[in-house]
Amino acid sequence: MTILRKTIAILSLSLCAAAHAGTPDDHFLLNPALIQKVKAANAALEKAALPEQTEEEEQEDDKYRKNGELPVERFILSVEKRPVAKSIVTKQGLSPKEFGLASYALIDASLYLTHEAMAGKAEAAKMQAKLTREQQANIALVRKLGPAASFK
């Protein structure tokens, strides 16, 4: 098994585990306009070249990580605490909370589709059965919209 396949397998397991945990982003429903806003906000954030987190901020975030993943609430807080990031997000018509939830939901859907392309049909069906209705709808939407909708 290649490193890429192992990484995707680990990420897909965390996706399934997150679905059972019932995090807010697991029940967040995407729509095409929201995906466009999130992608536009991300592009603007990349262009802004915001400073990286300080060592102290990273250590604080590490206290909240679960299975290596930063909870969506902490991500939202990090956007709210950074005036430039918050401004960029709001210019796209999103609140920091909506941006965080939509970003995590879009990442989950994109990861699933990447895993699905590499897994067998039986494994993919088994994994999808464990997802929330909203996650399943998000996957269907990202699949329908095509590669341009996915997080890369």
C-alpha cells in the first residue's frame, strides 16, 4: 500500500469516527453558492499571506486536537481572533462560524470522494452508510459539481 493510500485510509477512518461523534460540521448542509463563497474566501486568505500562528497559539490548539484534528470550534475561534481573516471571510458574505462549518463539511466531502475513487464499491458503500444524511448530501453535491468544487 502506498503512502498516499495509507494517508487516505487514515483520513477516511477519522471521517467515519467524526460522523459518529456528531460534531456540528457533520450536520452542516452545503449548497453551490456556499461552496463558491468558501472557495473565494480561501483564495483571498491565501493571497493575503497572513502570518502563521505563534508557537503559543499552536500549543494551545494542540490541547484541543482529537485524533490529530482541530475541532471546528477552535478553527472558528482562530478566524474570529484574527481581524484580517475575519474581514476577508465577512467580505465573502460568510460569518466565521458559517465559514468554519462549511470549510470542514467541504473537506469531509472532498476526502470521501478521494477515498471512494481508490476504494472498492463495497468498502465505499460501507463507509457512506456510517455518515450523516447531511454528509451524504454534501458528498452528492460535490460529486455533482465536479472537481472544481472539491478542496485540493
